[in-house]
Amino acid sequence: MATLDWHVDRVGAAQHWPALLDAAPESVGIDLAGVRRYRQERVRSEMAKRDIAAVLLSDSVNIRYATGTRNMQVFTSRNSPSRYLLLTKDRSVLFEFTGCEHLADGFDTVDEVRAATTASFVAAGGDIVGREQQWAADLAATIAELVGDVNATVGVERMNAGAAIALAETGLRIVDAQEPVEMARAIKSPDEVACIKASLRQTEAGVAALRDAIRPCITENELWSVLHQSVIAGNGDYCETRLLNSGPRTNPWFQETASRVIQPNELVALDTDVVGCHGYYSDFSRTFHVGPDAPTEHQREIYRLAHEQVHHNMGIIEPGLTFKEYSDRAWNIPDLYRRNRYYLSAHGVGMTGEYPYLYHHADYGDAGYDGVIEPHMTLCVESFIGAEDGGEGVKLEQQILVTETSTELLSLFPFEDQLLSS
């Protein structure tokens, strides 16, 4: 199957879908079938550590992590339960959205496909309670059949309240599935890292095209669309956020892309947040200067500070460092910029943003938790520098891999020499 011609249409292509993915241009040299099996076993290993007999996954990213299958990722996560995965120690049953059962053909990480029951108000109307109770009864019977225990411990995530309550009322012991899944996702295989690198390279090409398109009089939305086009053309999925803005809208951060017309000599800041090829997150941030004149000294100063923060914090990361130790050693944000700081100092990243969150020193007491930075984690190191009293801001971020002895830089898009210079 690896010799399939990527450009040739085939009758009955659905049954060859995994092979088509494996043969895609961005997949050269990556054992994607092995990646899928590795991830599924990671979930099962974390389930076993917690005596969880089964997990019921409804988050489309987590279903993709555990099986490699995808289907209307945003829609099915929002309309839940309408597509869900039941995973036990030795069975993987995908309940696929109505009419989509064929999409899982050929995946050896899926033992059985059944039609999902959409237990939501929009699907059931006034009969929602009855629909949820029937959904729960059917699922409980399936779980009992597969694990041999009517009171089994089952991990559940992201369900509407009525469905979760109905499932608990069947006698199953319900626990949160987030912990085992997040802990599974945190440690990457070498081929997962290769997937991340492929996603980053394609996203970097899109950011390069976006950078080339920057000019006065283009709108933020028009500029942002350049990256979207590149993501889709590169077999990526979508940009998870709308974080590109310009001029006074760069500070404070998290002002979503809008129809504002970009003006000469402003800053343009962005955070990619791309779910790219293979479903892996490409997450780095850059800030550009529009021109045509040289950047002001204030623009250079805040850029240099953001650059310093990112590189200081990248420099202290090493395997075996605790989250608390990281927080204690992290870059000290100057008072002028502390209020508008980014809410995290660093975070895990894989198929999306994930565990762990690493907090600024000032925030650790209120929000932080401890743990250990481990080899084969992938992390994003963040900075936002914008003054409390206004003016423009700078967003920078780098994506790294923690190795057995140090770190490896994964995001390779260059910084702006004209903003770093004195």
C-alpha cells in the first residue's frame, strides 16, 4: 500500500484511507501506523496504572490520538456525544457519526465500528432525557460485555451533563478520563516528533507567505487568511484560534483578528495555533514590523525583552527539572509589563496544547502545580510584552523537544533582525 500514487483517484478510496495518509508527501519516512499503535498503547498503559477498565472519549482530538481516525473534528467535539470511542485493555470500539462508519475502514487501531447515538437536545428535542437514558443503558451493556463487570470503573470526558448523569446512574463508577489521556499524550515517540516537525515546516512556510503579504492597507482578516490557505493546502486541519492583530490591538493580547486596516510602521503579532498535518500542533508566535520606515526604539525594546524572556526560559529547561524549580528560575517580568503578561510561561504541546502548564513565578502560588519535566515531552515557551498603560505589544513563542540530556529547538522560523538590533 505504501506505493499508492498520491495523485490518483481510486474507486472505493475509503478502504485505503490509512494507506493514503501514510503515502502522503509529508509522511515520507514516518511510520504512521506505528504512531497510531504507540499512542493507543500509551492510553491503555495510563488506564492500567489507575485501574480504569474503559475510557469513553468524545473529544475528537483524543479520539484521533487513540486511533488515528478523524471526522468533523470541531463539529463532533461541540456536539457531544455524537461520535465517541470506547477503549478497554483489549478492544477499541468507535461509535461513528451517522453515515460515516466507512471512515474508520482499514485502521488497525479500531476493532469495531458502530453507529453512534447522538444524545443531545438538538437531536432528540423534548425526548432528550429518554434518549440519554437509552444511550447510557446501551453503552453500559456494551461495557459490561467487554470488561465483564457491571460496576466497572470508566473514564469519561466532555459529555453534556444529562448523558454523564445517566451513565453514572447505570451503576458504573465514573471517573474523569482527562488525567490518563493527558499523561499518555505528554510523552512522544520519535515518529510523533517527526510528525510535529512536518507540521511545523508546513506552518512555517505559511507564516513566511503571510510575512511576505504584510503591507499597509491590508486588513488583519485578509492577512490571517494567507496562513489558513497554506495550512489547508499542506493537508493540515485548521487554525484553532484567531490570534493575529496589529498596532494598538496588539496590546493587551488575545484580541481576535478583525477587519481593522493595518497601518504603516505598526507591529503585527500572531500566534499560529495550527492543527497541522497528521493532526499535530504547530505552535509558535512571531511579531513583525510593517514598514516602510525602521522600527522605533520602543518597538525594538519590547521585542528584545520578549526575545530575552523566551530564550532565558528555554535555557533553564532540562529533563528532571520540577515545575516548581522551573517557576523559581523563570525570567523575572519587569513591573511595567507584569499586568499584561501571558497567562503561562510554558505549556505542553502535541496534537493540541496539553499538559503540563508551567507558570510564572508570581503565579505559581495561586495556579501552579508540581511535576517533573521528562524526556520526550514537547513544550512551548511563551512571552508577551506589552505595557500596562498601553502602546503596542510583542508576542513571541518557541516550540522545543526535551531530550534525554537537554532540549532541541523544533520551531525554526527566524526572528526579526531589524527588531533585535539596537
